[in-house]
Amino acid sequence: MNRYAKDFPILGQQVNGNPLVYLDSSATSQKPFQVIEAVETYYKQYNSNVHRGVHTLGSRATDAYEGAREKVRRLINAESTQEIVYTRGTTTALNIVASSYACPRLGEGDEILISPSEHHSNLIPWQQVAKKTGAALKYFTLEPDGTLDLEKAKQAINERTRLVAIAQVSNVLGTIFPVKELAKAVHDRGGVIVVDGAQSVPHMKVDVRELDCDFLAFSGHKMAGPTGIGVLYGKKELLEAMEPVEFGGEMIDHVDLYESTWKELPWKFEGGTPLIAGAVGLGAAVDYLEQVGMDTVAEHDRKLAAYAVKRMEEVEGLNIYGPREDRMGIVTFNIEGVHPHDVATVLDAEGIAVRAGHHCCQPLMRWMEVAATARASFYLYNDEADIDRLVQGLQKTKEYFGNVLR
Amino acid sequence: MSLDDLYRRVIMDHYQQPRNRGKMEDGAVTVDLNNPTCGDRISVQMRIKDDTIEEAKFLGEGCSISLASASMMTEAVKGLSVDQALHLVDLFSRMMQGEEVDTDEFPLEDIEALQGVANFPARIKCATLAWKALEKGAGESGERLDSP
């Protein structure tokens, strides 16, 4: 166990008679006790609704809720907390941009440009926008190793391109996409860029002003925080020009019988009682990650990725997808002749948790010409010993299927 | 709960040498199902005449459990009436939920080998996919027969 693993109480258990090796952090990360305790303290000591009521608990809850927003602002270096909208997660954040920014602004003759490697949550909303508005949905061409050729990508961006949507890190290939350069290219043509940060914000320093991205979406639960809370960052002038998506309590300024006005940013996008405990937990997760240091987290991730690729390449008959170098800690693979579900089941019997399936990327699976894959993904609590266990498990999988299939 | 309970030899035999894998010409009931959480896909075809399933075939992509189960299912339903087939679907589904069922009721002994899947909750959907296709196909053909 490395020094961070001790902070994550779930990791100390046995699964199927073996010490748990959790290699599914891209699906959801584990939570340190600092986060679990922050949520518990909120419910035990100051559970109360926010932005209303004069009582003391209400003020404490509001302070914690808004305090977490400031932590998130600092983490991604946004200019103002008005640019930080709490959402249910990345999916909701991207859907807000699709329905409230894109739908009213795009039409026939316009183009939306995305990558075939996108997660369904950064793909289907744009299909819907295209259907509703008549805009054309276009795709970047991926190189055989799952990277983008920047020059070709820039050529794909033209004066009709109103919106580019791309993940900063692919949840399957581990590829780091050149978001900053793409942002410049799309801005030069007068469009906007929407960045899916679900796999990047938890694992590396992401600075929205340095990237100059227009929107950034990410989830709390993949960055050591609770499920059910996420963030939409948007440049203030863009968010200001957008209509709310949900209407009701919390998000209003003045309500008449036939007309209403909205609160200012970011609250006009936060109708209804929000996930206060989730925001408190997210704030604690940001504190935790910043204490470790995002550069340390990223360096750890890259080191593990490099070590995993090196060790897994030693396993005969194992194919690794995505770039060999310059990748984040997500390694997707297949063992020849063994279906990924079967791989995952044998590994699970060894106490090793990996994901198997299409990883919410069916178009990417078709591009890769596979029906499904297995995926190991790492976070700060993993270490090289975990990868050694994985490699042992993979050898065992091969032996096992070699025997039962004989 | 050992892996050998899941991957019984007879299952691996059906996986490696699937029975009834293929496509029928026209005149067959076809059901395409997929498991959206994992990407498994199956297409089951049945030729039903006078309320009897004369032949069943399947095509698909999936893991050892889903393909072996499809192979066994298509073998087991041949010659059964639609009602008998639907009864088997129910029996199989109860076995997957871990209920004690009379496995002698299965017309194909091999199916009993899938009993171990019940101990691997994540894999139950793999085993039941082909049976869900059978249920849908047989159910639809039954409706057609009922309606004048």
C-alpha cells in the first residue's frame, strides 16, 4: 500500500479471499476518509437548506456549499465562482451546454465537430442538437494509435464549425488530446470548445484560463468526491447569455403570475434544493487533492501508466489499445481468445477489480474493431505492486482459459 | 464460489463448439437483443410451425457464458411447443436467481451446468440473454396464433 492508500478505508478489505486491488477509478474513484467524514459531519451537525432561512445551521450549510464552489474555482483557476455551476455530473453539465447553449444558436449550415473516441455523454447530446437544429455532426479522424494529428485536426475546423466538443483525456485510450491548441483553432474560426474533463480534472492540473476553453464539464465522484455532484464551468459571458434548463425554487429572482426573472449566475442554473452534502464532499475532495498536489497526482498517474504498459506488454497474446507513450493511467486491453468479461471474472476471483465492456464508447469500439475490451485504470492510491498483481492475474487468466479450453 | 463452478467443462465445450450457430432462410421468427451494459449481441431465430419450435439458431458476439447459454438454449427448445419453451424460460430464469429448481425438467442435461452462474451476479445477464430472446420470439409467435 502506498502512502495515500491508507486514507481510503475501502481499500483495506479482502475480496474473494484476496486483498482488493481496485483498478476501476475511471468508472468511479474511491473516497478518502476526509471526504466521507465531511459528508457525515454535514449530516450530523449542520444539515440545513441553503440560501434561505436566517437560522444558524442554514448559514453554516450555505457557507460550506458556497465555500466548496470557491475551492472548485481555485482548482481549475476560473475567474469567478459565477462560472462554477454545480450539476449532477459530467453528463448533466454537457447536456446543459447542448440544450441551453447549442440548440438555440445552431442551425442548418453549421457544424459540430467531435471525436469518434468520445464517451456517449459527449456524443449523444450533440447528435440530439444536430437532429433538432439541422446542424451537421462531424468527426475528427483518429490516428491508428488513438491520437489526433493536430495539423489534420486544425484543417477539419472550418468557418462552419460552431462548436468542438472533446474529452481532454479519453476514458478508453488514455490519450491526452491537445485541447489548448484546438481551442485556439476553433476560436480563430469563431466557434466555441466544450471540454469533457471527466478523466482529466481528477488526474492533472487543469487551468481553464490557460486552456482558454469555453466550457468544461467534470464529475465529483471520479475525483475522490461523492456521486451525484459535478461541475459545469462556462465563461461568464456565455453562461450569462444562456437560459436556465430547469425552473423552480432556488433559481428565481422575482416571480409574478405570468412572468419570472432569474437569479444571477451561477444560481440560475441550480433550480431546486441542490445536493448540499455532495458539494461539501466535493470541497473536501478538492482539499485532499490539492494537499497531495495535482502535479504529484498527474506524475504518479503517468508513471503507473508507463509501468503498466511495460509490464502488460510482457504478457503474450495481450493487446493494448491507445498510444504507447504520453498517456494517462487508463490501460485498455484484450487477451487473444478470451472475452473481456471472462478476463474480468477471473481477475475478480483474485480480488482485482477491472472494467469490461464497451465503456460507454460504442462508436470507438467499432473504430477499434472490437466488441468489448477490458480496462485497468489507476489513481493516486494505486502503486506498482497493484500492477504486478494485475499482471499475475492476467497470466493466471491465460493459464486458466488455456486449461478449460483445451 | 470457485471459478470452476462457473466455467464447467460442458460450458466451455458449447462455447468452443456452439450448436445451431448460423442463420436460417426466411420464414423464421428473428429476435435481436443486446446487453447495453456490456456490448453483447445476439440474434436468435426460430422456425415455429403448428405451435412447435421446429428449429432454433443463433448468431452473436459475447463471452463464454452468453454464447454457451445460447448454444444450449437452441439445442433444448427443438421440438417443444411454445408453451413448453416459455416454461423453460421461466425455469431457467428462476435457476439464475438462485432458486432450487428441478433441473430434470430441462430437456438438455447440459443446462444444469449453468447453475453456477447464479453465484456470479455480474454474469447472470450474460446467461439469460439468449433466453430473453427466446421468450420474446416465442411470446410474439404465440400472440400471432391467438389473434384471428
